[in-house]
Amino acid sequence: MTDAILATLPNNIAAIRERRPLIHNIANLVVSNFTANALLALGASPAMVENTEESAELATVADALVVNLGTVSSDLAAAMHLATQAATIARRPWVMDPVAVGALGYRTRLAQDLLHNRPTVIRGNASEIAALSGTSAAGKGVDSVLQPDQVTDCADDLAWQTESVVVVSGAVDYVTDGKDRANIANGHALMTQVTGMGCAATALIGAFLAVAERPFVAAVQAMLTMGVAGELAMKRGRGPGSLQIAFLDLLYELTGEDIVSEARLA
Amino acid sequence: MTDAILATLPNNIAAIRERRPLIHNIANLVVSNFTANALLALGASPAMVENTEESAELATVADALVVNLGTVSSDLAAAMHLATQAATIARRPWVMDPVAVGALGYRTRLAQDLLHNRPTVIRGNASEIAALSGTSAAGKGVDSVLQPDQVTDCADDLAWQTESVVVVSGAVDYVTDGKDRANIANGHALMTQVTGMGCAATALIGAFLAVAERPFVAAVQAMLTMGVAGELAMKRGRGPGSLQIAFLDLLYELTGEDIVSEARLA
Amino acid sequence: MTDAILATLPNNIAAIRERRPLIHNIANLVVSNFTANALLALGASPAMVENTEESAELATVADALVVNLGTVSSDLAAAMHLATQAATIARRPWVMDPVAVGALGYRTRLAQDLLHNRPTVIRGNASEIAALSGTSAAGKGVDSVLQPDQVTDCADDLAWQTESVVVVSGAVDYVTDGKDRANIANGHALMTQVTGMGCAATALIGAFLAVAERPFVAAVQAMLTMGVAGELAMKRGRGPGSLQIAFLDLLYELTGEDIVSEARLA
């Protein structure tokens, strides 16, 4: 399993850079710039479209859809319903990032509603995944009070219930489809002091979904790419400002082989 | 006074990094990323939530609320009314940033309305503070045509009227609660050529309000932190792009003692 | 022609830095921060105001208006109608950036409607300009599938129809008012992997419109400034992250003479 994932990673990175998949984002407004730049740096073609007039139209033709609840409003929620429905009908993969679900009521109900449109992948922190799985485990605002290894059962349950791949981000990321499981020990603690690193991870999953053989593989490869780029960025950066810049440079520079050689995957 | 403010600054910085206060921002959309990153770099936990469904809910539990009028719309204005009312009822401190008040009619009326919910601190440039105090002194768009020392009477008046601490940003910042007054001569002129430096100052005031002994102290300590980080960032940067990055790195790196040793407070 | 444009460039850059023209932006929310920072770095005074309450008021007093369709919604569309009408009545120049026009229906119709308010300049990529001129040439999301030299006839037609200056961005930029034509061979391919470089170009055209002798000259000088800053930024940067930062530094540092000496204008 692990070997197969590492074996296809270089080809999938190359495929993103070659085909430039169109990734439709209904993004978190705070980090839409960073999200678009992360996708561009990796080689994908982001389109940040979140009005109700165009969201379904674009979701039908995009290679993947990324839905982020970070700055949801009633207008954005309407666009999310339209786009995820259109993606499902058009059999396009889509990813959900349930930012701060569990901490605030409106978005918690919205995230549960969106599960009916069957996300291909769900990525959140431990508090968010626990809350979405029905366990009461409120985070503090957007930050988790739990670590992934405390919620593996919740994540497996959620994957079973929804037939989605579930990714729990943290010091060690946990990826599960209820059957296969992976742990990724790459990354650096300072990444949590840059806004939007989690959202960028979700967007990169979208890019890998457009090229990978199956969603579980896409999710693991995206998290490896995030983790390795973040880790190497720390060697160039002095703090959260320069980390963010070096991270974008590295998404552009790193080859699949570079990522495989630094991967800590179990 | 001055000595007491410098004496508690290291402890208050340490308290932010230790307790990670939850700062609820109804932010300026242009600079919400930079604002969130400044708060994260300092050590606080920002949540950028500005929909009408969740703003009151979050304001009730956050350690401080920051309301920025930069990109106000009727939806954001509704969220600001709900959140500031909820914060006042829950006795949570809140800060108002009256961006471009005086230059545009709609937001000038909104800012005056919000004063009824008694901001703990108001931070603006000299044109904005003059306009909010009732003096006619329109700025040019978002930029001030006045310096703080030309509007100290306006600022003192506004502090008296509203029982708020008033901060006037400029080459030398002026902080007043109508009784105590401070001048801060840190900072660098190039900071005005980076969008959102003023908004970041307002957000940092929010972080200090969560830990400081009283609002006047929080405002002065936040402005000192801004000024010293900006000044030292200039030594690393070549222009407004690299200044912004170095500023975030420094908010993360600087100790309270570093800030005290560079402080120019009178 | 070419000589005259290069001859006045240093004076016009100096005029922007001296007069600090107020540039009203109804911006693309993904890149509003980068757009504002590009204008500030060059020396202009940006105001990002896009609510329906204030857009007409500001457009009447601003030195130029920049309208970007990147993240259009029904609210933003209403503000665009109000602001462009107000600018036209007040005889203020305005620039339109038809992001993703041709790829999505709603914004294509909106862009055609806005043409009735007579933009002074229109800047887009080749797919967007072809679509706006009535040729069917859908881009892939926000990215062009054509190069400027494939759509010069479309661009000339559009300039004739609308009495606007039309700028087609690409490896070699093409600028036309239907009579005069210019090609600008500055810039670097990696600029397409930073989100908002095109939007920044449109905004800089706004800044030059506030000071240049006529719109064609403003458009060419702005594209030269973009291209030279991007090209030199590549010498400092390692990838798309550091390119963005160095680009802002260079907009601040470069003199008009620096730009003229690097210009590849035909």
C-alpha cells in the first residue's frame, strides 16, 4: 500500500504540472489568495468562483471542486449546495474542509447537510472531524484541542458513514477510507502559525484527485506534498512570514522524487 | 505610568503566547489574511467570522472582538451590530477601526451608530479620529491628510464622549483615555506603503486586551509591539514586499524584553 | 510613438509618487490585498470599496476606477454598474478587467453590459479579449488558451467598437486603440504562476491613467512597468512565492529610468 503510494507520486505530480487540472474553489475568503497561489505553484489551474450564478456551471466542467467552510455566509452556503450537487451529478470529485465545525452551530448544520452530496474527501483537524462524526468535541475557534490519534475511531466511522476518504491533520496526519489507513509524520509545528495551511492542504487534495488512481491515494500524496514542502520551507524561513513564501517556492520546485525521499509514511 | 507599561509588557506578551486568546475579527476583506497572520505570529488565535448567523455566537465566547470598517457592506454592518451588542452584553472587550470614516458617508454613520455599543478601544489615523469626534476632516480615501499631533484635542474629546481609549496612528502614535496620554515614536514611514498595517495594529490591540490589566495599557503595548516589529523589519527588508514578510517573522521572534529595549515611549 | 512613450515614462512615474492618485478598485477578492499592495508600492493610494452604498460616491472623486470581474457576485455587479456610471458622468477614467469572460455565462453578459459605460481601457488575456469582442474563444477557467498575437484582430475590433484602449496580456503584450499599436516583450513566464499578476497590471493602468497624457500611453507605460518589475523580480526570487515579494519591492524601488533602460517595446 505504502510502497504503491510512493511509487505513483512522481507521476501524479508530473501529471498535475502537465495537464494543469482546473480546480474550482469555493474558498475561505481569508486565505483564497494563498490557496490559489498554492495550487498555481504546484502546477494546477485554480478558479475561485463562489457566486450562486456560476458555481454549478463551473463545478460541472472543473476537474475537481474544493469547498471550504471557513468564511461561510448564507450566499456562500447556497453556492456550496449548488456546486456540490452539480459535481455529484457530473461525477466530479469534491473535497470538503469543515473549518470550525463543532465550534459554531450554523456551519455545523451546513457541513452535515453537505454530506448528503457525498464528498470524495473530507479534511479537517481532529476537533472538526470529531464534531462532524457526531462526537461532541468543540474546538477553540478554528484551532483543534485534540490530536489526530485521539480521533481515529471517529475518522473511521465518518469514512464508513459517508463513503468518503477522511483526512485528520495534525502533528501526524491520519488518512482513512475506513479500510485502508495511513499516517504521515511530515510537516512542522510552525505551519499552524500560518493561516490557511490547512486550507491549502485541502486544495492540494483537489489537485491530486484530478490525476490519482483513487481518492485514498490522492489524499495521502497531497498530505505528503504539504508536509515535505512545509518541512523544507522551515529550513529557509525564520518565522511564519518567510515560511509562507518558502512554502510556495517549494511547491513549485520540488519534484516527486524529492517528496518521496523525505516522506515519513506509515 | 510609562514605566509600569514597559514593566508589564514582557509578561503580557508571554501571556498571549501561553493562553492563545481567541480573537474574533469582523475584518477588512482586503487584509483579513495579513490580520490573521499577524495575530497568529504574535501567538493569538484569530477567528475571522463575519456572517450574521454566527457573529453574535462567537463574540460571546471570544476573548476580544475586533471590528474593522474597511470593506463594510450592509451584510457586514449587520454582523457588526450583532457582534458588538453581544460583546457588550457578555462584557467582552472590543476594538473599532473606523477605516475611511469621514471620507465616505455610509460608513461614517455606521461608525457613529456602533459607538453606542461602547468600544473599549478605537484606533484610526488622524483624519478618521477627527471625523469620528465630529470635527470635519475628511481623509483622502483611506489615507490621512493629518498627523496625530494635530488632532490630540479631538482624540481626548472622543475618549471622554465614549469612555473609550483612543489611538491615533501616525509618525508618532498618540494614545489617550482622556486622562492618561502616551506618545509612541516607533515605526517606519514605509509601513504606510503596506496595506493593512493599521488594521494589524487594531487586531494586536485586541490580543493585548485579552491579557492586559486595563485597556489603556493594552493599547500602548500593542502599538509599541507594532512599531518595534515594523522598525526592525525595515532592517531586513528592501521594500514594502519584504517588509511585510519580515514584520510577520518579527512578531513571532521578538520577546517582550526586545520590544522594551527598543521602545520610544513618552 | 515608441520614443514619446518612453520619454514621458519617468515623469509619469514621478507624478504617481508625488501626487499619489486615489485609485478606486472594485477588486477581485482573491487578489485585493496584492492589488492594493502593488498600487501602494508604486506610489498610488488605493481604496478598495465595493459596496453599493459607497461605490458611486467614491467613483465620482477618485482619480481612476478599476473594475475587476474575477469574483463577481450580484452585489458586486450592482456596485460595478453604479460606479462605472458615476465615473462616466464625472468624466473619470476607468479600466475593466474581464476575468474569465468567455468561460462563464453570467460574467460574460455583465462585461458586455458594462461596455455601455465606456471603459477607458480594457485589459485581459487573449481568450478573454476574443470572447469580449464577440469571437467564441472560451478560456480554461481564468487561464487563456490563446496568445495575444492570435487575437490582434479581435483586439483592434473591440477597440474600434468601444472606443477603448485594449490590452492583451501574454508572453508579448499587445496594446491597441484601433489606430496605434504597441507590443511589449518584457515579463517572465513564471508570473502566470502567481495569482493576481494580471489584476495588478490592470490596477497599475489605473494609476497611470491618473497622470498620463492619454489612455494609450498610460496602458503601455503600465505594462512596461509590470513587465520590467516582474523580470527583475525573477532574478531575486526562487519561485512564485519570492517572486511576488520581490515584485512589490521592485515596484517601489524602480525609477522611470530603470524601466526605460530595460524596456522591450515595439
